[in-house]
Amino acid sequence: MRPTRGHRQVDHTADLALDLWAPTEAELLEEAGLAMVAILTEGAVLASNGACDIRIDAVDREDRLVQWMNEVLYWATVQGFLLTSAELAVEHDAVVGRAYGQTAALAEVRTELKSATYHDLRVVVEDGAWRARVVIDV
Amino acid sequence: MKVKLRQLDEHRWEIPAEGGMRVPGRIYASEAMVRDIRQDQSPQQVANVAHLPGIIDCALAMPDMHWGYGFPIGGVAAFDAEEGVLSPGGVGYDINCGVRLLRSDLTRSDVHGRLEDLSLVLHRAVPSGVGSKAARALNDRELDDVLVKGVDWAIREGFGTRADREVLEEKGRMAGADPSQVSARAKERGRPQLGSLGSGNHFCELGYVAEIYDEPAAEAYGLKKDALTVMIHSGSRGFGYQVCDDWIRAMVQASKKYGIRLPDRQLCAAPLSSPEAQAYFQAMACAINYAFANRQVMTHQVRTAMSKFFGASDRSLGLRSVYDVCHNIAKWETHRVDGVEQRVCVHRKGATRAFGPGHPDVPERYRSVGQPVLVPGDMGRYSFILKGTERAMSETFGSSCHGAGRHMSRSAAKKAAAGRPIFKELQDQGIWVRSDRKATVAEEIPEAYKDVSDVVEVMDRAEVAKKVAKLIPLAVVKG
């Protein structure tokens, strides 16, 4: 039986696609962020020694997912902050909350990703579960 | 919508205008390629582009096409100044990803038995790899200077000469750049990275001229059989990705504001005359200039390293820029539309400009033969130099293919490479590959890519761009 929450990479010719699922949107977003970090670090085990507050404005659920993933990417590749967990909520289309992770961790980033994209993007609620497909430009 | 393809001739296929398409689509491909093309979404993406307002003549795709973000990779479209739009999806995340080619008076015999050492020297000279950075980060004032002046900044700082400038697309400096249209985050990403290759399919490659197909054009370009060349493939790094990200968000809003119906959100756009499109153009121009400067700084790094290695000045080695092409860009150009010269906004997304003989934008020394078109292949086979033609001007808004295109996913490539001594396999072919990340090399194995000679053959037979020379790699630095 599949876990209630998770992600898997889907084979994609030029880039990288992720299937995500979780019981709530907030958990879906957290899962997406963690999946991003797992790809960037090739699955490195990370410590949690830092935190930051989050507010990301978006226009809809698809936009929220892409903006959030790109925020995680920015933290990782520019600030060296690698997400290990997050407490998130959706308020008036924005993602708010607090992110926890490892700081000063640029050296753990092993792969270059350009951006999460809107291509073929799907965020749906099916049978009470949140599911998404997102493609990342490599 | 299942896209229909109707064969027009040996190399051209039409997607008839149906539904919301304002114009037909036109794909350049061989029959064998079309079988593959039908397997992915790229024909649908060509049809989607044809929905955009103000599109002129047809939505085009070159034979290296595959699906992309908004536009397909290999996509070309031109838009009317009054009724047309500007779309970041028609430019791409890596704004002004492109290729610089250097020629030299060195030959293969000059590096016989020395490639192992020279490849290491080049690997050390050009910062490469994930998150690669320059030796020194720019300050705010310097970065703004780069964003406005492009290669002129690099030349002023001693990273090149006016001779370089004269043979670059746009002379290495796109007009209209305004750093105030660029976010603080993009600048933060750009400051430390100028003069670095990046990762993925970016590379710095030493090769040699293996074959010449057009002697007069090769002579004009300074290419001789057996002579060594250097090709640098890179773009605007994190700066450009962030500019694209920022502006896709803005353009999604603009599309709603201007009532532009989008078959795909990544095709978000605004009317060319709108403040949003003009602001994106100004930001895009900054990224274009960043990439030009980036490739110029790396050119300098290569010249310095080779000069030291061979114990001679780069001038005496004849290490001159042949040309520098952009393959992710949107710009204003004048083209003949229905017999009348018209200023249009041409988007090239994984496509290369290919202006024909006589065009004033072709450098004077090449004007009689046509603009060089640089088409890199994979690291194990070959690359090609083509020349632009009059047929390109009349059929493709002066555009051609840009490379080979992948046909194997990264994970499939890694599986195919698992357990194989890839570096040794290539060395046995006479090619030294250097990279800080084995996984990158695995992802970039030659068989992960289509054969670029097939792509180039279509362009040549369709007379859109004609073959001038074939280059074969000797030493490759991968990010």
C-alpha cells in the first residue's frame, strides 16, 4: 500500500518531472520542497540547525507550488539553506509558515536545477488526497 | 487536440491552422525524425504558439525540436509590432544561452601527446560545475555596468578586444537594457557567477576542423582543416533563470489583464506595446548582456591558459573569435513580410539566427558568405559550422537549428552509463573529458543525444543553412 504522502521522479527526456501526493495541500508543499532538496543534494542526510519565516504570495494552487519550490531552490543554491522540514499553511492564496533546515550547506548541493515550471503542471484533489505533477527545468 | 501533420516537401511539414490557431505551424524535419517528433508534445506546442496574437506567417520549429516550456525547443515565431506579443516562454530560462567559437593557427599535431595536460589546464582555467563561481564577485555598480554594456564591459576590463566585439551577434551588447527592471534576487544570483560555465549541458570544448564543405566560407571564417578550435556553450547562469522566473509570474498576470487566452501558462505574454512587455524586454536585455559578458570572460580564461601552455601570446596562436550566437532570445529585426520590409519581434527558443549573405547585421568580413551558425553536437561525435542563407531569410525569419537535442532522459543515460568507464571510453576515441561530477558526464553520454549530423542535414538540404565545416572534439570540460 502506497504511503499517504510521498514523491517519485518520472522519467523525462530533457528535464525532470515529479509526482507528489499528500493528505493536505500544506503537506504536499512540504513534500515538494523536500523532494527538491533530495534531488539537489542527491539524497544527502542533513542536520536542522536553522529556520526562517515564510510568506510567498501566489494566485492559485499551481502558482503556489511553483513559487514555493523555486523559493526552496533559491534558499539552497544561493543562501546554502537546505530545507529539512516546514510548518506551512495557505492563507488567502499565500503560503505562510516556518521552514527548518541546515545552514551554510552550499557544499551539499550536487545538481544544478534552473526552475520549477508551469509546464504540464497539475495540482488536484482526488479521493480526498492532494496530488501534483510538476516539471523542473534542468 | 491530436495535431495533424501534412507533408509539404522532403523537409517541411505543416500543422494546418485549426481551432484557435491564427496561423499554421511549420516543422523542418526528415521523415525519420517526424516519427520521433510525433511521440512527444512538441508538435502540440508548435500549434499552441500559433494561438498567440499578432503571430506572422507561421509558428516554426527546427529539426532539433523537442518539447520545452511554452515554445518547443527549436521554436521560432515572429510577431507584429502593433498586434503581437512578447513571451518569456519564447525565450527560455537560460536567456541568451549560446555558443562562442574560437579558431586558432594550432593544429592537431601541436597537441599530440599533450591532450591530457591541456584538458586539465582548461578545466582549471574555466570555473565549471554546479554553482560554479567566478574568482571574484562583482559589486552592484559593476554588475549594473555588465547588464547594460555586455561585452563592452568585458573589453574595457581587459577580457577581450574590439576584434572580438565585431564578430558577435548584436556585437555582444543588446540595446535597451535597464537594470532597474531586474529583481534584487536576480542580481544576488548574478554577482558571483560572471565568468563561469555552470553545469548540465554547458561545456568548453577544444576540437579540430575535421572536414570542410565550403572552402570560401571556411576561409572567410578563418577555419582550416586540422586547425584547433575552442567552443564555449553557456548562458546567463542563475541571473537569467531568475529573470525568467520573475517575469513569468508578471506575464501570467499580464495575460489575464490583456485577455490573452493561453493554451499553456508557460506561453504567458503581453502585447509588445504594453508597459509589461517593454519592462520584460529591458530585463531580458540585461540577461542577454550578462551572457555575452560571461562568454567573453571565459574566452579570456581560455586564451590566457592556452597562451601559458604553449608559451606564446594568444595573438600569435591566432586564437580569434569566429562568432558568438544566441539561441534563447527575442529581438527586434526587419524582415520581408508579404513583400514589404517590416519590423517584427522574433523569438528564438533553442534556435539560432542564420542571416544570409549581404545582410548588414552580418560582420563585414563574412557578409559575402553569410553569418556563421554554430551548432554543437555531443561530446563524443562532432559539431558543425553552417552559414546563413537567403532562403532562411525568406522562410524562417533568418533562423536555423541550434544543436542535437536529447533523446534519452538523464536517469536513462545514467543507467546506460552505469558500470562503464565512460572517461576511458572517450579517451580511447582520443577525447579527454574533465568534470568535477561523474554523474554529469553520465547524463551527458553521447548516446543520450540525437545525431546532430541528421539535424544539420535537414537544414542543409532545405537550404536554410549550409554546411561549412565539421569539428571533432579533443578535450571537453563539462560542468
